[in-house]
Amino acid sequence: MTMFEARVIAGKGRGRGIGFPTLNLEIPPHFEAIEGIYACSVVIKSKTYQGDLHYGPIPVFGDMKKSLEIFVLDWLAAKPPEKINFELGQYLRPIQNFHSPAALAAQIAADVIKIRNSR
């Protein structure tokens, strides 16, 4: 697998609003993945975490521009790092258009359970 480095950029705070704060990332050069949701590993300041990675549009919020963001499991920090390293793992599912942010949050919770159980 390939380890990517990405700069953390400002997000819109929607992940935090539904209970899954994400690190929004600048899409690295030569990042070629199928749009969807992936398990991933994330390295922040020399420590490795599991993550739930989203790559593609966010139709539930009407945002059709590709974005790259990661909900980092078991990571708590007041201030995001400038850069992170990440590696794609298992492809979990395609992008879906949920009928509400609450439905999206329920699916993210299910994705996180899959990621935790895949250790």
C-alpha cells in the first residue's frame, strides 16, 4: 500500500455537528482512488490510529465537489495537526445520498463498527 501525506485544511464543521469530527485534507497529488468510504490508518505525530476515510462528494449536504476527510478513531486533540500521513485500507462502501444528516451519522457509526472489528 501507499502512504500519502496531506495538509489539513479548514472544513465546514458539519462532521462535528453530527458527532463525527473529521480532519479535512487537501487531496494529495497522484491520489487516485475510487470514490467511497474506506478504512484507513492515519499517522499523527508519530502515532498510528484507525480512521474512516471519505473521498468524493457529500450529497446529503448538496456538496458535489470531491473532498477528502478522515474521522480518526480514538484521537482527541484541541488543535488539528498541519499535516498527516494516511494509508488506504479496505473499501467499505460507495458514496450514498442520505435523506438526512442523522441518517448519515447512523451509517458512519456502522462504518466505524466495521473498522473496529476488522483489526
